[in-house]
Amino acid sequence: MSKARQLADLGDDFDGTNLTLSGGVYLGGTGSANKLDDVETGTFTPNFGGASGNPTVTFVNQQGYYRKVGDLVFVQVRMTLSSASGGSGSLKIDGLPFTPVADAVLSVTRLQKLSINVSASGPIGILAGVNFVYYNSNTTGIHSVLPTSALTNSTSINFSGCYAVA
Amino acid sequence: MLTEETVQDKIEIVGDYKHVQVRSAVVIKRDGAEISRSFSRHVVAPDADITGESTEVQAICNAVHTQAVKDAYAAHLASQEV
């Protein structure tokens, strides 16, 4: 089949500038591992939660951005509080745009103004099958999950990273 | 004339615990023709409060978040030991 015919077969999917495919495209091979079938960009609303009870918080910034390419999602989160109270249990960050299929870690780029001293930033832990993450501190030489009581009226956290989805 | 509407244009059920992934689209139209579509997403877990969800999402959650699924999800959370 000629290239011209192949392009013609695309029909209304190709408007001269943009190509729209409801299926996918194979890159570098014809196996399922070479197929790219989804790209999407959007926003989500991250939030602080507690494993045993959610804190009451007010945000100055509450921003989540994602880009999904195939089965990999890149997220960026920025949250800054103006008030925080209550909550119990491990501190969670709720609101992921997609549910992870495997455990992973995300990098924390900035974490400020907690009620406890965090000597070194640990990773954000993503757990398979749940749509929230935990922040792992490094206050005692081993990574442990922060409690909700670590939040203050001006806590700020930025993080980003990738995780796999179904 | 420009119009704006928000629609839930994709609702997916994923994983062992039947998380309901909801995509909301803000659609801008000029004289009826779509000129822009932007997305935001959220996920409804089996233990989530669904009172603020749309009627359609509530119906789906009620159908797939059975007591067995809720129990399995609770056990999964407990197994994470965090």
C-alpha cells in the first residue's frame, strides 16, 4: 500500500495539521510494549487527610497538575496552608488523579513549617491500590510516616514524580 | 456566542478495589462548536463519602462498592501498616 493511500485511509482522522486516533500508535515495533494509546493533561485537587481522622485545613495554594502518557502518570503538587487543626493518625495526601497499580516514591522538592523537626526530606510513598500518598520523614535515621499533628498554620509542601496506573 | 459547560466525560472502574476514576471536562463552545476542552480528575475509593458526587457516580459506586469490596479495601489499608 502506498504512503499516499495509507494517509488517505486515515480519512477524517487527519485534518492536515492534527491526527486523531481512537486507538493507538506503535513506536519502534509492533508489540504491545510499543503501543501508545493515551495522552492526557489536566488538574486535580490534592488535600491533606489523616489515616484515622481528617484534619481541618484552609489552603493558600492547593494545586495539582498531571500528565498521563500511556500507563505512566506524572504529577506535580503544591500545597500551602493558612490554618490547620485536628486530625489523627498518619498524615495522608489525598486526591491523586489516578489509582496506582504498584508501590512507588515521589520526590519532595520543598517541605516547610511543620510542628516537628524533620532533619532530612524523605520520599512521598505511593502505595498500590490506594489514591493517596504518605510523606516519609527521616527524623530518627529511619523513614517513618508523619502524623497529622505535624501540620501547622503555614505548612507548605511541593512534590512531583511519576507512578504507574492501569 | 461563547458557552461553558462542565461534564463528566469519562468514568472508569479500575483495580481490585473498584476505584471509580472520574474525569470532568470544562468545554468551551463558540456558536455551538467546541473550541476548548480541559480536564480535571478525582478518584472515588470504596470507603469514600459519595454524597457530593454526581447522581451517575453515586449509582456506579453503589453498584460496585459492595460490602465485600469495602471489606477487602479496608483489609488492604490495614495491611499497609502506616
